[in-house]
Amino acid sequence: MKTIPSKYIELDKAAEAMSAWWDDTTWLPFVEAENCNITGPGHQDKATFAKLVTEWDQKCGTSELDWLDWSDWTADDVAHLWVVSRDDWETWHVAPQDAPGAVPVTCLWGKR
């Protein structure tokens, strides 16, 4: 029996921590933090990610908030980064791609 490399175990943990179910039929390829930052596992297509976050904001009423200078999100608003976690993916921190345990993420941070 083959052993699963540790980098894939970390990717699996991150993917589970960075995605969510909206309801019984809608899976979201990202999570929203308390600070309104959106983070998803892997380097997803930026335009598709932006579209999904826009739809999420519309469903949640975020687009109607007075304090938020909001419009449809675009691929230019989305970033591809690498992150690590020190607490089993409860939180994550930006890191170099070659850092031990680093995983790729797609994010919309500091704009919502």
C-alpha cells in the first residue's frame, strides 16, 4: 500500500477548511473570515472566483451595505498566494511557495 505524501494531506486539510456548503445543493469553493476576507483552496480561475464572490455578496445582501464601496468583483480583485497554517487550518498566513506545508490559495482580501 502506498503512503500519501504529507503535502497532499496538507492540501486536503486546507481544501476542507477553505470551502463550505451554503445549503443542501450549493457548495462554495471559498470561506469568508470575520474580517470579510474571502479565501479558497488552490489557484482557481480568477474570473470565475470573482463571479462566485459577487453572487455570494448578492445572496447575503453584502452588496447593499452602505459602508461598502461595492461593485461586481473582477479577476483584477483576486490574488493567487501561498499560505501556511500553525493551527490545523483554523487560520492561515502568507508564506513563500517553498515554505514547509505551504498551499496555494485564491483570495479576495482587504477589499470587502
